[in-house]
Amino acid sequence: MKQAFISLIFILFIIGCREKKINEFPQLISKISIKVPEPSGLTFSNDGKNLITVSDANSTIYWMTFKGEIVKQISFDGYDYEAVTSLDKNTIAVALEDLREIKYLTEAGKILFTHKTNITGEINKGFEGLAFNKKNHHTYIANEKNPCMLLELDDSLQIISQTVINFVSDISGLFYEEKNDILWLISDESRALVKCDLKGKLLKKYNIAIEKIEGIAVDSEKKLIYIVSDLDETLYIFKLPE
């Protein structure tokens, strides 16, 4: 009886440790105020030397150093931009939330074309995340909520999969990590950082205590996570959890 009791305690201890690992907070390394009004979306520049974010307050794309210093910016027509991703050294894509469109433009700000999707939904609950897979040229789009959904587009921008996400209340940012061929997403309402496969299957979920998180970029080589908040216009840098 005593041996069985000890075994039960050991099992509960192991389960507790696993739960702690699943829900651990990423370690905050740095918190930097940035001169970007309402930053929304985050990605790396094609050369990997800077971060790129877009402001839905002034329709401007900003390049900034990893210390949050603005090194370049371009303004362009339109409004309601909520996500950004880099395709190559000359092309950037931004997502328009309510219209549920993707606009492609050069780094000089010249609009190349606009891709209209057939996705419909509620106002202020549209496209919030955008990521690009340079291996197969597929595009991933996160619809914020109602439904909370991950879309995959092929290299001709045709929707090839739509996956309803039920492990967070909303999606506020999205990033494709090339090294491990996975997606990272963040949820403002759930205060969560999530790792999932390319079809939206949950791999791991972390708690993250920041309000209004709107963009994420992950450097798997340096084991760093970059997150922007549009509430306090701040760049947060975390250590990538094991």
C-alpha cells in the first residue's frame, strides 16, 4: 500500500512537471519602446538584418533594428493594414483586415497588385496574421476570429486549406519558421504564444502576460522571439523556450 502511494505521488509529480513545461512563461530579455504608432504584424527583412512592422494608424511600413531603431519607412495608400511579411529582396505583402485582401508592393512603396480572397466575415475580425513560406511559396493567413481560422494559399494564391483554430480565442499575429517548418501564432485575448504545424495542429502553447500583442517573429538560430504590442508601442524580446 505504501509503495503504491509513493508511486502515485511520483506520477502526479511527473504530470505536474509536464504541465509546468507546457505553460511556462518565455523568459523576457528586453523591452524596447519604438516610434511606431500602433505596430501591427512583424517579420524579418529579406536579408535578416532588420525587423519590419506595419502601422495601421498611418499606413506606413517601418524597418527597424533589433534594438527598435527606425532605419527606413515607406507610406502607401489605403488603411486597416494588420500584418506584413517579406517575400524576397524586392517584395513585401501586407494584409487588409476588413477587406480580407493581400496587397503586394515593392520596398520603395510601389503597389504591384492586390489579391482579393473570397473570405467574408465580421468587421474588425478579419485578417490579422500573414506569413510566407519561401520553400514552396505558400502563403499563410490568420483570420482573427468568428471564425478563428488559418488559411493556406498555394503559389498561385489559391486557397488550398482552411483550418478552424479552437485552442485560442483569437489570432493576432502569425510567423512561419523555416528551420523547423512550423508556424508560430499569438493570441491577444488568450494571452498566448503558440507553436503549431503547417495545418494548424497545436504543438505547444505558452502563457504570455502582455496586452494587445499584434506581431511575432522567431529567430530559431539565435533562439529569440520578437513580439510587438500596439497598446504601448513596444518591442519585446524573449528567449525561445526549449
